[in-house]
Amino acid sequence: MASRLRRGFTLIELLVVMAIIATLMGLLLPAVQKVREAAYRSECANNMRNLAVAANNFHSQVGYFPSGGLLTGQGTVRTKIGTQANNQTIAQARNQNWGWGYQILPFIEQQNLYELLGNQVRNGQSVADDVFIQTTPLRVFICPSRRVAAPPGNIARTDYAGNGGVIVTGSPATQIPSNGVFQTNGNAPRLTDLRNGASSTVLFGEKFTASDRYDMTDSDALQTDGPVFAPFNRSNIRAVVVNGTGNDPLGKPTGAPYGDRSTVSMNAQMGGTTIVNQVPDIGWAYGSAHPVAMNAAFADGAVRRVIYGTANLGRASAINNTDPNTSLDD
């Protein structure tokens, strides 16, 4: 009996199969990306909830919210009490130069990091205690839609910012936010100071960061991605311009949050003019890498979505707001 030759695939058949597989992948990929983003958003919201709980636990123990620390340049070194290196303690609460990110460490299970004194050893090298803390990234401060937490030895950054309040006028290079939950120079409000109630006052919001400047410490007026444990600055504080009218040069209501985009695309949208200081709140803006809306944690511990372009954010940022119509719900 003559044996039959086994017939292989023709080139055309292979191309047809490959085309079918590519089509299926093209159909499935958006669904996979949507599910992954939903998981990232949920993890991001959980991070912010943990920060809000930590700030409220701080309030329960101390009697007021963490302060924003001193302004950058006034006190960039962690405040310690005592002149002898082997006999120092950490200055507490309003007496601490470093801001909210450092002050809540004991309330996010980082008591040991908070209490570090004296030089530490990392990779066989002696590292000053302040530097060791500033280069210990923590996952709770990072939004997974934007990036992963850097390994130890890199600057500890944050994708979440404390509510510094409002900017009444001027450019982000010259104006300092005020009237927020996190204030500078040792000032710190209590829950009873939130005139419109805890459920209507932003505690933390995701912060806008130019997508081509992730993990970059800017030398210009953006300066949006420096250390989380630093004193009061644009790396860990956000604010809202409240006296703007209409849209800013990027087409969004002045002071409203918006999604991350590159400085290249922003410059192109503005007709080639530089972004720095041309948009009233560019250095202080809220925003995120999520589509449609960012997460915001409120003083009652709730985390809600704030749609990009929401103009009410300013009223929810000022602690002396008494407008009963303040709402950021979808």
C-alpha cells in the first residue's frame, strides 16, 4: 500500500491564520487594558484611602491635621531636638520642618523609618539619616497607572498631594497656596475648622505631572516631582486658582484638574509658547494618568472621582468655604 504524504500548511493558510490571530488580539487588547486600568484605579483609590485614614489618625492623636512643613528653602532639613548626635529626638507635628508625607509615617506602619537617627548603611555605604529617608520610596505614595515605586536609593516621590488650598492671583512661580488643609510655617487646622464639613473638603488629590517628566526633578517652575518627604512645595502640595475666568490656554476651566500630557503636546496646544507660567496653575495643578477623572480623598476618609474640568474643586479646597452647593460627585 502506497503511503500517503502528509500535507503541510500553505503560505496562504499561514497568513490567514496569522491575520485571524492578529484580529482577535486587536479585539481583546482594549478589553484587557480596560480591566487593567480599573484594577490600577482601584489600587490608587486604596492608597489614597490609607493616606486619608493616616491623616485622620494623626488628627485623633495630636488634635489637628499634619502641617505642610516649612516652605522649601526655609527649612529643608528634618527638625531634630538636641545638639548631640547620640542624644536627639524628632520634632513633632507643627514643630517639624518636613511636611505631611513624613509626619504620617508612623500611621502607615513606618514608625522605624520615621524615627531613624544617625547614619544608616545601604549597599555597604554609610548614608546620612535624612538622605536615607528621602531615598526610601514607598508604594502607598505611588499611582500604578503612572509608574511603579522605585527601588531603595532613589528619591521617594509621590503621585498624591496634600490640599494646600487656593491661589488667588499670580503665577505659580510667585504665589503660595493658602487656606488649605495642609499649611506652611507650622500652621495646621482641626476638623472643626473645615467650614463646609469633612465630606466636602479635599484632603488629598492626585497631582498633575507632565508625562515626559515622570521621575524627573524639574529645575524650572514646574518642579512637580521632587521628594514626598520634603517641606511644603509643588512636589507634595496642590492648589486651585480661584479667580480665573473662562478657560486657560490649555482649554480647561482655570483651576480645574486635567489628565497627564507631555510638555511637547501642551506647548503645541498653546501654539509653541512655553508652558511655564503661561497656565495659571501649571505648577500646582491636580490631575492624574487615569482617563476621564482623578481620585480625591476627602477629610471624612472617603475617596471619590473628580472629573477633569470640574470647576468646583476650588470651593472644595478652601477650608473656609461655606457654599452648601459644593459637590464633586460624578
